[in-house]
Amino acid sequence: MAALNRHANPVLLLLLCSTLFSLVTPHEFRTDGTVIELDESSFDSAIASFDRILVDFYAPWCGHCKRLSPELDSAAPVLAALKEPVFIAKLNADKYRKLASKYEIDGFPTLKLFVHGVPEDYTGPRKAELLTNHIRKLASPNVSVLESDASVKDFVKGAGSDLPIFIGFGMEENALATLGGQYKKKAWFGLVKDFSEEMMVLYDFNKFPALVSLYPKYNEQSVFYGPFQEAFLEDFIKQNLLPLTVPIRYETLKLLRDDKRKIVLVIVEDETEDKSVNLLKILRSAATENRDFVFGFIGLKQWGEFAETFGAAKGSDLPKILVWDGDEEYYVVEGLEHLQEEDQESQVRRFLEGYREGKTIKMMVKGPSFKSFMNSIMGVGLVLVIIVMVSVMVAIFYLAGESGDGTPTRPARPENEPGYKPISDSSEGAEEGYQGGNKED
């Protein structure tokens, strides 16, 4: 045996060592864009192996989980192919209850994004395309450092069109560090180290340092030349989180909730008419010169219910212009409540001057205010959910409480799935299924 060891082939010994080493190394995971199935033995290894991994904590009996699964299957290869890939995994949290308890899983499905091992709840959209966009944003650095013209173009292309983009040219590296983290979910941030005159022409700035704001969805662009103290930078960022003119919709009302500026609101008959499109160009110009306001517009045809809260109804004199406080009050300027077709640019200018001079009449919205409108939307939805849940529970307890001969029966399991166990470690005396909070699609 000793003689054999002395004359052993070094290559064979190396292969043997490699084989033995592979038996004790952490789990190997697929990186081809397939959703990875985890268990108790592989979970920690997966979190440690990937810089960015989205984990779906699911239960096999959960209807929402079943609907989410194909969306994750569609998103997984797209996210895995990114320059800084994000992988998707799933864990049966109903089976592995200790892990579920560790990460405070209180309902199914729950999604958590782990970035360098640190978990963050994902509460964004769950349709594949929208989920992909949101995850890319959450997994990105607070501020991306861009080394060249090419990296700037790639950054802008990769950011997409749904969120504003802020790019600092010639600024200090730490200038956007705090604000990039603070507004991470609302915008993209980048700092360029080296750039050419082509970038200055492309993004229309003639000196640096400069902070360029882009909003591709609305084809808008602006430049800030300082001062670069954080307070001034934040003012510029906040003013450009919204487009110059905001179409009033459910989703934009949610964005307006965080903005403290008053809203110059113009109500037209139909946003798509040529005369409305021309008026919108005038409003954009006015918004550029009056950044202390948000400028919004709404068509009676597009959202009549909301327009009517400001006294604009079918057959009324439109366009109507007013200043809204975002709550229950709005103001019209004496003699300038409506815009005539001729010279609307000067009418808008005189309206703003009149408002600033206090030549206003205060009025109250006729229906739900901005805040109460949003609260009522959420409130009604919540009430409906509660009513449905209570009705279902009453029916279940009624049907489960009596058998055909009137004798009591055991409580039903969730979705009548066999083998269901509660999520707590101790199942002694527990016969009801998991009752955590709902996680909807």
C-alpha cells in the first residue's frame, strides 16, 4: 500500500481530492433563470451564495401562491440575465415552519428580497413584467457610478421610462449618497466619472458640475447647476419626481399624496382633442417657470366623477382653471375661472398672477377630497374584503359545525388540503389551519 501511494498518479490524486471536496462544499444552485426550490438544508446556503435573491415563501394549498407561481417563472430568466443578476427561489413555508417563523412570515405568499443577505419585504406588483422592473430597481445600488459615455447610455436604457432618472455630471461621489437612498423607490440615480462633450449636447447642459433630470415617459428633461448642498438638491429632486403636467388618475393621485405643493388644475372636456393638447403645451411652459406648483389636468371624458367634485359637469363652461390644496379646498381667481380659446397663454399667466396677489375665491369640493377620495377607495376595498371573509367564515363554521344528522364535526382545513399543519412549531391541540394575514396578488 505504501508502494502504491509513492507511485500514485498526481492527476488521479487531484481528481480524488476534488471529488471529496465537492461532497462538503455548500449547495450548488442553478443560475439559468429557473426558479430554485429551497428547503431547510439549502436556504442559508442560497442566501449566502447570491448577492441578490428574491424568495417566495409559499404554501401548496394557497390559491394566491398558485397564481403567483407562473409570474415568477416568467420573471426569473429575465432577472437572471441582468448585468447584476437577481435570482428567484421559493420555500414551502408551511412545511418549513421554523424558517417561516424566523423571517416573520404571517401570510402566503410573502416575497422577500435578500440583498447581500439582508432581507427586505417586497410589496410591489406581482405581474411578471412589472415585478421585473420593480425588482431591478430595488436590487440596484442607491447611486450607480458610471465610468463612460457608453455606461451612461446603458444606464438610461436599463432604467426604462416609468421612473425619473437623475444623473450627476462632474459632481462629488458622495453628493447623492443620502438622497439616492431616501428616494430609491421613486427614481434612478447615477454619477458620471468621465464623459465627453457628446453627453453635454445630448443632455443639454453647458457646464459642470450639473445634475440632469430625465423623465422618458413624458419626454421631459431639466438641469440643475447648484448650489449642491443637500437641501437644494432635494428640492430639485422633489420637483422632478412628477412630470411638469400631471394627468390626474388613480395612480398619479397616489404620487401626489407625498407632494406638499398646491396643484394648478385645468379641467377640459376631452384630453385627446387638439385644443386640449395645445393647452397642455402652454401649461408645460407655465410649469417650467412656476416650480412651486404642481400642474395637473383632467378630462371630463377621462374621469368625469373626479372632475365633478370641482363643479365641472357635462355642458359646463370648460376649460376650467383653479388652484387645489390637495384636500377639501380649492381657489378660483376672480374673472379668470374659465379659459377662453383666444390667447390662453396670457390667461394662464394672469391667473397665476391673480392667485399670488390674493384675488381669489375659496371654494369647497362637492364630493370626496383628494385625501378622503384615496382613503375611501382603500376603505371601501377593505370593507368589501372583510364582508367577504366574514361571510365565508360564517358559512364554513355553519357547514362544519353540523353534519347531516346534526352532530358537530371538526373544523375544516384551509382549502380542504390533506396533511395541513399550523405554522407554529407546536401542533398539540391545534386543529385549525394557518390564519395569518392575506397576501394578495
